[in-house]
Amino acid sequence: MKKMFRTLAFASAIAFGLVACDKKDTDDTNGKSNTTDTQSVSDNSTSENEFDDLGEVVRIALEDGSENQRVQSSLCAIITFPTDSIIIDFGDSAGCKSNYDQRTRKGKLKVHYTGPYWEDGSVITITPENYSVTTYLGQEYKIEGKKVLTNQGDSTFKLEVTDGLITFPDGKTSTWNSTRYRKLTDAGTAAPLDETWSVWGDANGVNQNGLAYTMNVPENDPLVVDIACWLTKRMPISGTLTISPEGVADRVVDYGNGECDNEFTVSIGNFTINFPLQ
């Protein structure tokens, strides 16, 4: 089976920030602090999910929308097409709940594009404006920054996020910048709902507690993302990534071997935390 991110599982597991943060373990951390705090893991995952979500929303708009049409069956938004751009308007008050993934979105996405989504060389620039997303659990996240998707050919996209800022339901914030790549490895038969992608690259940010960190996924060992699973669990189905918070030991996140479930581990030296918490 394929592995992926899932909104439900990750929303509960994103209690990452609520996990006990003061456990100690004597292990090989090269002299760095081995606190088991996982806030950087949580904040990186939230940022990755929300900015990936922007790309999926814009892809649907480019492929599915038509001028001044409310796309009730998918995005539930008013889409207009100025020259070489689109504006995706979800409304500013109650927002709009999508039948695509059951998320409620507010605000606008302003998009400039140089060509169709699947055209080699196309560059798509996404800028949120007073934009937020509310999950089915009622958690609202405000998303700011800029995302640029560049079609590099061979079904591979470069994904760049600059000045990313997530405001969490309690008002705390975290920043995120990234340069990642994703390659379509299985188009399935009902795109995009059954596609599979490989994802790799780097990111950096400052978590809600003010601690800087970096993230890395090597190209030769990418994450595997199954869109059908990702829409519900919001996590990859397999692969590992490394979070390196400033001054503390690395955190290695392992998403398993391909099952579409909410199980993953965070390893810090010789200490491992299993999620969901055992």
C-alpha cells in the first residue's frame, strides 16, 4: 500500500507540541542537548502541509476552473482570470468548505503563471492574501508568504517557499523557507486523486518557541506521497526526513514502509518516540 500525509492523523499527532518535552536520555548526540521536544518537527510538518496544499488548490483551479465560475464540486471558490494570472477567492467571512478535502478556506490566492501547469518551463507564483485554512477539527491556520512552482520537465517540479509564516490557532507563529522538489512517479487513473510523488529537498525555519532549525530529505532517499492518503492523513506513506534544531540533537522522522496510516516515529539519538503515542 502507499503512504501519505493525512489531515486526521496528523492533526491529532500534531500534538507534537503537546508531547512531553523534558525527558532525557543518555545516548550518542555528539555532545548536543538530547531533549525530546518535537516542536520543530511539528512546525515543519504544518508548514510543509499548508504550502503543499496551496499548490494542489492552484493546480485544481488551473485545470478545473473557468472564468467567474463557482467550482462547487471541488474548491468552492470564485475564480477569475486576469491576463496571465488567476484570483481564487474563497470569501472573507464564513469562508468556503471544499468538497475536495473538507477544509474551509478564507481569503484569496493570487496566482501568476507563464504557462500551463504541465508545460515544461512553466513558472507559477502563488501569493496568499488574508488567507487561512480551517481543518475538519476546527483548527484555523493563517498562511503568509510566497510559493513558486517551476516545471522542470520529466514530471518534476521545483517548489520554493520564501517568507513563509504560519499563525497557529493560539496566535503563535513559526517561519518557513524551503527549496524542495517533487517528481510524479505514478499518475494513476483518476489524477490527481490517486497520484504518487517522490519529494526531497531542504527547508529552514524558526519554530513557535523561537528555536531555529533546518530540514533535509536527500534525493536518493525521498519521501513517498500518495495523494489519496495525503488528503486524509496529511503525511507521507514512507521515507525519512531529518530536522536539525539549533543546539540540540537531530530528530529523524520515519514515516514507515508504505502503509496509509498515522504511524511514524521520531528518533533522537538512541531514543525513539512512537506516534500515535504508545
